[in-house]
Amino acid sequence: MKPRAHILPIIILSQFACTSLWFAGNAIVDELTLKTGLGPEIIGYVLSSVQLGFIIGTLVFGLFMIADRFSPSRVFLICSLLAALCNFLLLSETLSKWTLLFARFGTGFFLAGIYPVGMKIAADYYQKGLGKALGYLVGALVLGTAFPYFVSGTSLGKDFTLVIKITSALAIMGGVALWAFVPNGPFRKPSAKLSLGAGPLLFKLHSFRQAAFGYFGHMWELYAFWAFTPLALQTYNTMWASEISVPLSTGMIIALGGLSCVFGGLLSLRSGSRKVAVVSLLLSGLFCLISPVLFTLPSGLFLVGWCFWGMAITADSPQFSNLVATSVPPELKGTALTLVNCIGFAISIFSIQLLSFLAETFDITYLFIALALGPFIGLLGLLGRKHRHVR
């Protein structure tokens, strides 16, 4: 049965609206620095606290099989409302370091009921062409991540509170729209009972294990790249007395990754999700290794190189989700997606903190070489013993 035409667009728009909360704090990090009195370390704090919240959230959601036992649309709605509320805490008149960390942690925790649950909803509607559907969906996530930077880089960004107000309002509208117009999918098979050990047991499945370890390598690189791209742009401006707009360029680099997710999804229909993921990992790994060279190029070529890297680094994400979702029984799709998200985002905290540490002691132009470890591990996972895989 073919889903009604409005289903996928509503899921995509809702995912975009709600995930705009993810980098809302990073887009106004200079203003948060002034309010809290923190120094450069705030970059690591702001993103790592969101990631930690997301990890704890996905761990709780995964262990208790929330997305498989309860209506995913209802879970999405409740979490969008609570995530927006946590985001609003950044507008507190007396914003302390701990209030900041709590607000970002809470936002991340409830994003665990948005990002993987959105993919679960898509999987409940699309058995065929799931890689394509997830390409659009993860593309929406990436565009949502870039959105706060675009707001910050325009005249609206002169009032940093508007970044928080706009992203919070979007999240509320996105959650309501999905709950109102996207009922439970025809291929949803709810779990009848709670089984706390169901998630970890999935690693006994060889195809799931390969997809999961490929995703873990991808996650080592992705969020650290996004978090430190503004620093790379600032460094380039300082080195060459350039005038690249940091917020607008960061938003553009991240947003182009959303387009590559869509392109990768379309390509997966012909080449298969595994092949798209392998090529994407290989390209992004090469960019890690040649990243010092990019800093020596004229500003136009530097931005082009960083944009292509931003596209290569995201194109594999929806394909890993497709490989994960199709490697497990239908009643455990939500748990599987949530579990790999949990572990993947835990890994991203280590890479973010590693780059935060290295940024204080090493030349920034060599900083991103450390991210090559992720694509290397991901390729090892995907290129292991051959097995039947989905297309």
C-alpha cells in the first residue's frame, strides 16, 4: 500500500522544524559566552551537553523500547514540546553555567524522541525505497541543524534571543503537525512487551553489527566537524585577513550536507545503501587527511573544499539508518535505530572533546586530521566479510 502523498512531506518538515533546536546554542555561542562568563571552552560545553543529553535520552528510550511500544507520533509530539521548553531556558536573565548545561542537556534528551523516532515513523510507512525516504528525512535534520546559523547570520541575528524564540516555535509547530497529520504507519508492528535486553542482543546479528560499526565511524567525524567548522573559518580569516562570514558560511556548509543526503538516497535506489555509505566514508576520510592543504588555498577554493567535505560527511548517514532498520525484525526497528544513535552520539562526545583539547595546544590547520580515525573504522566495519545487504 502506497502512503498518502502528504505523509513524507509532513515528516520531513516536522523533522526540520524540531531539529533546528540542536545547534541553536552554538549559533549564539558568543552571546552565551558573555552571559555565562565562560571562555573558549564553552564551544565544547554547549555541544557536548546536548550530545550527552541525547545519549542518555536514547539509552532510556532504547532500553524501555519507547518508540516500539507506544505511538511514535505521540512520542514525537511530547518530546518536541519538552525540547522547546528546555531551549527557552537559554533566555533566562541570569544564565549560569549550570543553567546553560541543564538547558542544552534537556534539549538533547528530548531530541532522542524526535530524530530516531522520526526515522522509525518513516520506516513504518516505507518498506520499499526506505533509503530514499531516509535521505530526505536526514537531509531535513541537517537543514534544521544549519537553520540557527542562517538566522544568526542575517539581520535577525542582531537580537540573539530571536534565534531561540524562532527555533522553539518551529519545534512546537513541527511536533503538533506530525501528531495531527501522520497516524501510525501501516507497517508498524508494536512490541507487545518490554524486554530490556532486546537492544544489546541485536549485536549478535552480523548485518546489524556491520551497519552499526560503520555508523559509529561516521559519527566520530560528523558532529566534531560541524562544531569546529566556525573555528576553522575564523582561523582562515585570521591567517589571510579574509572576510568570510562565519555564521552564513557555516550554515551553508552544513545545509549542503542536507542536499547530499537527498542525492545519496536517490543514488541508493540504483547502487544500494552500502555502496553509497562506503564511497561517502572514503571521500570524507580523504578530506580529513588533506584538510591542512585547504587552509593554503584562496578563499573561494577553501570554501568550495569545505562545502564538498560537508556534503561527503553527511551523505552516508541516512544509508546507515536504512541498513540498521532493515537488518532487524520489524518490531525492533525503533529500538535498533535508537540504540545505534545512543552509541554513535556517545562517540561524538569523545571526538568533540579531543578536538577541544587539541585546539588549545596544536595548530588549528592540523586539527581535523584526527577525525580521519572515524572513516577508517567505519570502512573496516563495512568492508568486512561480505553478506547479503539491502538495496
